[in-house]
Amino acid sequence: MYSSVLPLIERKYPQKVQVIFRQQVQPWHPSSTLVHEAGVAVLKTDPGRFWQFSAALFDKQGEYFDVNVVNEARNATYARLAKLAASVGLDEGEIYGLLEVPDKPAEDGSLNVGNKVTNDLKLLIKVCFFAGCVGGYGKACADLVFPPCF
């Protein structure tokens, strides 16, 4: 995808085709939400580095499979994801700051506060759901849009 498909589209169809990648959380894998939240944090921080981060994550995906995170605290996984984001030039502290789940109640006393990308991920899941992207195991949710819609 990163070294063949995207460059081909950019070269053959400049300004004519836009690839839209929709994140599809797989809730049956506990760490799926965490890695998708990291993608959202990257998009919020520097959208131009999303594909680099995504490629780095795919290269290291085994490190985030169920058996490799089952005994790791959630914020520790976020710290590793922030470090991975730093490997592609993002600010590790800024990414972690978006991902970290606080260990204290919110000012209003609520206990299920999520992190600073929780609501963004909820929106992405809803968009993907309504676009018909809830499919089989491992189904990527990507569309080609003609013309680009920026």
C-alpha cells in the first residue's frame, strides 16, 4: 500500500483521485482500540505523517497483538505507541498526552472519562458504520473518491 499503491495513484492521477482510509476498530482484539486511538492522535497532531505512522505501525503490528499486550497496562501501551509515533518525527509527549487515560475522576466526578481522542474515534467508528465498512475480519475500509473532496 505505502510503497506501491499510493505512489502509483499520486503519479498517475495527480489531483484526480483521493484515497480515504477509514479506521475500522476490531473490538474482539483488545488492543485494536488502542492502536486506532494512536492513529487518531497522529491525525490530530500532524495529518501529513499519518501514512508514515501507519506504515511504522504495520511493521511493528505483532508487538500490539493480543498476547503481547494482555499483561500490559493501557497507558504503558499508549507510551509505546507514542514512542513509535516519535520514530516518524512526531512529538512523543504530545501524542502520549492525547492518549493517556487519567487515573483520577473528572471534575464532575465521572469515572469513564476516556482520553483526548475518545470522541474523535467514536465519530470515525460511526462514519465507517454508516458508510458500510463493517465487514469481515481484516477488511480494510478505504474508498477511492472521484474527484478529490478536500
